[in-house]
Amino acid sequence: MIREQVLAPSPAELAAFLNRHARERACLIQVAGQAEVTYHGRAASTADVGAYLVMLKRDGSLQIHAPKGVKPMNWQPRTDEVMAMLEDGQCVLMASRRSPSELVRVVFLDVQLAQAIELTEEVGFVLSGSEAQLQESLARNPDLIEPGLRVLDRELLVASGGIDLYAQDVQGRLVVVELKRGRATQDAVSQLARYVRTVQGTVGGAVVRGILAAPSITAPARAELEARGLEFREVQALTVTVEERASQPSLFD
């Protein structure tokens, strides 16, 4: 399962390791150590020097985890280009995407471990609970889809159907969210595209984003999604309150 593991790599060794495995996109890459992280795109952020776990998946998605918390401190849902280089004697990882234009820059200062791990092909996965429960949960916790997202309406009826979540991002742009409990297919992408076109027709020339939220997505669906300028968010779990858990039937009801 572990294709390559390097303990306390030098900056040059780490850069070669990252470029080799990022180019192949055959493994899950993990790098643990001291680093500084900056982000430029729809907003800007800087994470002070600290201990982080950097994960780069086969699909190009990037996650940067701090020592505490479930959600990553920073992430890229997908990347168009990943490359490592040496700057001032340090290894620097650059992960960028073109649409929208975003860049995550990681300066590795003291790395203890770099791993390339082979994982078996992903299998089908379906979220527990109904699609209505998924919608309700994400409406209460829209940050699971995107930090700062604010839900304006649920099941909003438009000419082309019912929009699961109608929201607004931190920049004030309208966002149409289509939810799926299982792996998203091209049908879901087409459905989302119809909703986005409908909303765009009602708000003039305003930018309307479209997000497909699901546990996973097929390769053809991802290709079509990107071609249409739409986005994917991986949603792996429901957030259930104590009251909801108590109201759900058990095996003995």
C-alpha cells in the first residue's frame, strides 16, 4: 500500500518526491511537518507557521489539516496544476486552478514525513438518511459545502424544477446547490446546469455559481461539470442533532 516513504526529507528530496507523484496521480500523497500556507483567489488568507498535514489526492484535490478539527484548514476541491520547487533553500508547493482562479502556496520548513500511498479504487457510497434529511442538515450547516455560504431558500421552485439549496457566497454571488445522496452522474450535472441557467435568466447579468454536492462523482460527470464551469463539493457525512437522532426509528421500533 505504501509506494514510497521518506523520513525527514531534504527540501530537494521533498520537491522531487512531490513532483514525481503529483505528475503520476496514482497515489495519495501525505506530507507532515512545519509549514506556512497562503491562499489567493476568491479571498485571501495566510496560515501562520505551524504543524500541518498536507494531503494531495489522485483527483488533484488538496487538503491541509491543522492538529485539531475535522474539517481541513484550507483546501482545493480540484487543481489544474501542482508543482514543487526550491525557493531560498525551501521546498514550495504550488497548487492552482484556472476557473475560478485560485492558488494555494505551501512553504515547507521542517518536514518529518512524506508518503505516497496506493489506495484501492473507490467503491460506491451512499449517505445515511434520506435526501430530505441531507438537505435539512446542510441547510443548517452550509459551511460543510463552503465556508461562509448562507442559505437563502430550500426547495426553491423555478421553471426548470426545484432547487435543493439556493444560497449566497461570501462575495454576495448567488449559488445553486444540487444535492445527491449517492455518486453524482451526468444527469445530476445536467440538472444543475438547467437550474443555473434558469436563475441567470431571472437576475440579469449577475454571476450565478452552481455546486453539485455528493459523496463522490463519476469521471464523465466531473469532466462535464468542469466543461460547464460548475463545481463539485464532496459531502461525506450528515450532521444530526440529538433531537433528530432521538426521533429516528431504531431496529426495535
